[in-house]
Amino acid sequence: MMEPSEAALPEEPVATHEEITFKTDLSQTRPSEDPQDLDAAVRVERFSSWYGDFQALQALSFVIPENRITAFIGPSGCGKSTLLRWINRMNDLVPSARAEGVLELHGTDLLSSQADVVDLRRRVGMVFQKPNPFPKSIYDNVAFGPRLHRKLSRSETDDLVEQSLNDAALWDEVKDRLKASALSLSGGQQQRLCIARAVACGPEILLMDEPCSALDPKSTAAIENLMATLRQHYTIAIVTHNMQQAARTSDFTAFLYQGELIEFGATQQIFTKPEQRETENYITGRFG
Amino acid sequence: MSAEVTTFGPDRLSRHGRAASIALRMLKDRGFVVICILAATSSILVLSWLLWSILSSGLTYLDWAFLDDVPSRKPEKAGMGPAIIGSVLVCAVCAFFALPIGVGSAVFLEEYKPTKGKWVKRLHAFVQLNISNLAGVPSIVYGIIGLTVFVEMFGLFGSANDPALAIGSHPFEASDGSSYLEQAWYYFQLPIGRGVLAGALTLMLVILPVVIISAQEALRAVPDSLRHAALGVGATRWQMVSKVSLPAAVPGIMTGSILAMSRAIGEAAPMLVIAGIVFITYTPLHLMDDFTVMPLQIYEWAKKPQEAFHAVAASGIIVLLAVLLGFNALAVFIRNKFHKPLS
């Protein structure tokens, strides 16, 4: 498992080269599975989405398997982020956005207008592209979500904060300064704090929208290692522009192009024997 | 045009008079700095001349007793005690009403901004435009509105001297047998008359647009990424506003509100309409009581024929300027002390 894979990041300007260690490289170690054999966390069927007249997603059908990491890759504007924003209903903020088809989280219809959006968003954790901690203390950042949903005693909150920070592999670094401002943390620590904030609500799935694009390689490695640990407890969907990241971290990969799902399958298969011509062109860097 | 340029490398631009243009550009560059210096010095000069003329005549009567004494017919005995108390009282009541209404309106206009519906959006834009317009309305106009709406209440409750409703007054019989109505500190009447409350509510109208606009700007400075983060963990809109946007905007809202209050404390025109020129030698006992404020007292002194009272007016101006300076310093202090980066 412990495999220093500096070779996996050939083009990155790496200042702290020797310190970067990717604990897991799933593409090498995991056997290929068929997504249809696994329990579905999110079921997507004939799912289309529009912004005004522009169709962003075209009749997608696939499942995001439970307790696995699913990566969404594709060139900019292919609809990856749109899909994520539908799963936690962030698209409610976009007035022109509308969708058709089936989108279910563990059997709950995510598109229903009767759905309790507030509860849905608690069940779906979201990590954004740029770390966005609140200008509050580290402790209050993690406790923010749980406190919204129910009253917590002091010791309950303490436990929850410690657990969540542990989940996000941040506890050891911040346990002595929980009252310090979250903005005093480094970018990578801030992003792990955002992950802790998301997992504190007990989500059923964790959505990550290019979580490492604003981070340096060392912090990226920390997040990726964290994902490998989180995989035991959470279903993770990650959007990434970094091919190596998708290959290293995910069990399954979906390739989207111009709003269509071109290919969905085990990551190892997608990156070694893609079935579609476009997929091969994209992952080998011939476009995108 | 472009087809004529056929040279390559460093020569390309020199053919088009680069050397000449450098001299001209440097001249314009220096000229602009000179204009800026002139503009800055002229305003500083005017300000120092103003300050000097006020200080030179006003310092004669300025001592601690001046802050405490009541107005008098003799300039050397005159003081602005009731005016200072009146200003403090009017501004406190004004802030009590203006801040919740102003910040509430700002939150509604900014955080509950309509995103769907053509007509709702137009209504929002219309309201927004009019708030900006109201900020530019001369304050005397607010004074006249205040007179009709607050002082007289459209005549719905009779006149101020014969109020339809009066709470907190009871007959008091003096030792000489005459009786009059004594008013308690919580005395309230409808219509509210030319009292502190009417003055405060009128000043509220004057500063509300400024409070709303500055609070909106403070809310707009809170990055959307924080709002998304709050919504992302399942906050309702109100939880998002009360726990994230508003706390982050508080320093900006406070700064704007304090500056608005310093405008309120310096307003003379609407107060003149509401309170009129009255010779007040006592501090207001309740919110319906007659009152005067610092600018009004200064105005009264300044229009007296006796030369000596003009010096008293200058003393009053010094006190008012000191108060305004205090308010602005407080605003700057809060901005520097509590303004934190938000992301």
C-alpha cells in the first residue's frame, strides 16, 4: 500500500518533492468491480438538465456505488459540476436551472419539489473548489452543521468535533488551538477543515468539486490520502480535472463530454482499456 | 492601416513617433500629480481657515460650565446643557428605531433578493433605486413629512394640545390651590406632538437610506462562498443569514451606522421644523417633552443681533465638531479593530 509514487505527478512543480507520499494508488491495487453488482448510493436515470435553453446534461443513466469513490472527469463545461450541484440541490440558487428524469439518494427523490431541501443537504456533504471555512474558530466551523439541526450538549459537541476532525486527519494538527480562527490555517488544512465540517453532519455521500485545484501538491496528497481513509465510511463523488488524481483515488470513473455520459466503469478499465474513442483521446491528453 | 506596418522588432513603434509621445506622456503624468496636490491643498486650506475663525472667536466662552449651563439672555452665562442632553436623547431614540428597521431592510433587499419572476425583480430594482434617491432628498423635506406624519398624525387624534389619548399624566394640586396635569417619565400621547419622539422618528427618516445602503454594501462584501458553505450543510436561509452573513457584516454595518448617526446629530433643518425655536432651559422629562438639539441652539445664537452671542455660537460649533469628530473616530476605530478578512 505504501508506495511513494512521485512518478505519478511528473509535470507538477514540486518544491517539497521528497515529502509527498500517496498512500494508496487504487488503480494498481483494487480489483475491477462491476458497478451494477454494488449497492447504489445515488441512482441517476435518463437525467437531463437545462440552464435556460442550454441543455447541460443529456439523459444520463448510471449509479454511484455505495462506499466507493467515483470520479467525474471531462473537459470544462461538460456538466460534471452541474451534476454535483443537482445532488445537493445547490442549483436551486440558479433561477434558470431545471431538470428532468430520475435522481435518487438511497431511494429519496432528490428532484421532488416536496423534498425537504434542508434535510437533503444535510444528507449530502459538499466540499467546494476553494476552501471556504467560516471566519469563526476551528471548533465552531466543525460544530456549525450539527448545531443547525439539533441542540447539542457541550460534551456531545466536543466529541463530534474531535471525531470529525479525526475523520478529516486534522485533529493532531489543531487539537491545541481549536479556538483559533479557521483562517489562520494553511489552504490544505482549511480544505480538510471543510471536509470535517461536511462529515460532522453525518452525510450519506460526500461530494467534492475539484477539492484540490487550489492546493499545492503536498496538500493535495494529504487530501487524497484522506479520501482513501474516508472511503471505508462514506460514498464519495469527486469532480477533477487532474487525470492522475482520478486514476489514483477512484474506484469508478465517469467520463462526461458535452453533457453526455460517454463512458462509466471501473477506473482501472477506463484508464487502461477505454471502450470509447473519445475517452481514450481525453485521458491520453489529445484534447480537453 | 495595419498592412503599412511592415517593420519587425524594436523599430516597429519608433516609426510611429514613440520618442515624441514619451515626452508628452511624462508631461501629462506630472500635470496630473500637480492637479491632485492643488485639489487636496485647497480643501485643507478652506478647512483650516474655518477652524481657525471658529476657534479664535469661540474659545472665549468655552469652559466646562458652558457644557452644563442652560441658555441665558446674558452671553457670558449662556450654556448648551439642554441642547447636549436633547441631542443625546434624540439620537439614542433615533438609533433605537433606525438600526433594526435599516438593517432589516438591508437584509431583506440583499439576502432575500428575488431571483425569479420578471415583475418581482422589477419591483426590487424600483425599491432599490428609490432608496438611493431618498438618500439625496434634502432633509427639510423629511422635516415637513415628520411634522404631518408624526407631530400631527394627519390630525387623526385631535391636536397636540388636546390629545385624543394621554397616558401617564395625573392632576396635581399645588399648595396655592391651583391644579395642573403632572406628566410622569413614561408619559405618552397621541398625536405625539413636537417632542423628542417626533424629532427622533424624523431623524430616522433622514438617516434610514444611508443606514440601508451601507448595511447592504457590508452584506454584499460577504463572499457567496460562505453562503454556499452554510447552505451546503443544510442551513435554512434564516440560519445562513443570522449565523454567517450578518455576523460577518457587523463591523461594516456598525461603521456605516455610526457615520449615519453623526449625520443625524448635525441635522438642523428637520429639527427646526419639528421643534421650532424654543427657549428651553430644562432637560426633557419624557419622550413627548419639548426639546432642543445642538445645531438648533447654535442657529438660535447665531441669528441673535448681539455680537457677543456670535462668539457663543462659535463655542457651540466647537462642541458639535468635537462630538462629530468623536463619532467618526469611533467608526474608524471599529473598522480597524473588528474588520477581519472573510476568506
